[in-house]
Amino acid sequence: MTNKAIDSRLFIANVRDTPKFGDNVVGTLNQCDAVEVTGAQVGDRWLPCLVTLEGREREVFISKNVLRDQVSTTRERLLRVCVKQWLRFDRGQAKEHHSPYYKFVGEFWQSISLNLDGKDRDVPWSAAFISFCVRTAKGYDGFKFAAAHSKYAHQAIRRKQDEVDGPFWGFRISEHKPQLGDMVCRSRAGSGVTYDFAKNNDAFKSHCDIIVRITKDHVVTLGGNVRHSVSKTNYALNSRGLLIDDGKIYAVLKNNR
């Protein structure tokens, strides 16, 4: 029947064997886990769903309040990769230079053929994280994998301006309502990057995060090297669903896949 995905405020959702609150939790699902709604709503919120728990399928009940419609298969893969890395880093509590987490940072660097790890703390790894997630998700042919966000942000903006097909197009924040799988790009301290500057240059200091959840007043992103981990960041939305200009956000990269 209808395919849904978990969209919980806590990035985790309880599943129950009966349609009510109580001592009936039989498992949990993480943000972006897929479920299949198998029947009509029961009561004020409960949906019967088919899920996979501990390797086997089960019929359970989930609150409709933590479910959202699925997006494209490619974007869902990207979201799940991001969440998996967030979970690997203990939901943003683990630090890059501790064991075994520095090895995970090494995997990000290896995805762009650089021999570094989380112990190289003077080298920002946030763009390597984005490159790793996009590469692992697959389906984003033509993405400019790089150690600097400026490379793929510039590429996405140029492709949008020139109307050339690509996995991401870079928009001004006043032009595009952010969606799941998009990226929020902001300047780093002192760099003063603007959309027009990024359009004409591909070497500047910036940071980008991937949107994994959208509410009526903000988006939730996941990014690497955020507080020395893989962590969440919230970006405010205005009443039209556009990112609010905080003086640092210079672009939103629309996921075309």
C-alpha cells in the first residue's frame, strides 16, 4: 500500500504491537527507515505497518505523527546514509579524534583519495563527509567530490545558471523552498561568501549540511565536523517555507535526483 518513512523529532520512533500507548513497544526505528502502511488508520493516530525488526518482517502499529511520504529512491538513500553516520557517531556525542571514530573520519577522507583521519584535527573534514555520503548513496553521477565545499557548491550554482543537468542545482535562498536531500550552504567565519561570489569562484571557505527533516518553521540538517562530530543543525524557515537569511547562508543546493 502506501510507502512512508520515519520523520521523528527525536530521530527515533517506537513501534507497538497494539494501537495504543502503554507497555507495548516491540522495537524502534530510526529517522528515514522505510515502512509500508498496510491498512486504514485505527483510532486517532495509529497506522498498521509492515516493518523489518531484527532482520524479520513484523506487523506493527506506528503513530501517523512520526511518518512522512517517501521521496525519490535516490534521495532516500542519501538520507539513510547521513543518518547511519550520525548513529555511528553516537548521535553527535562522539568526538572525531577518539577511537574508533577517527577511523570513520578516515573513511570519509579515503572516499576522495586522501590519507587523513580524525587525528588530523587541523584539517576540516566536513566536505569529505558530504562527498562520502553522496558517493555512498549512488545515483549522483557528475557530483564534484572534493575536500572543499566550494568546489561542488560552485559547480551546482553554475549548472543552475547555465541550465545544465546535474545532481544538484544551486539556488539563492529566496528562490527555492528547501526539500529533503537538499543542502544548506553557509559561509565560514570571516569569509563573507555570497551567492554571486560563489557563482564566480570555486575556492573559498564555507560549510554545507544535508537536510534530513523539515518542519513548518525549520529544517534539520546533518553535517560532518560539526562540533567535532556528525551532528544536527537547525535552520529557520519563514512563513513561505524559505530559509531565513542570517547573513551567512549563501545558497541552497536543490537535489535533482
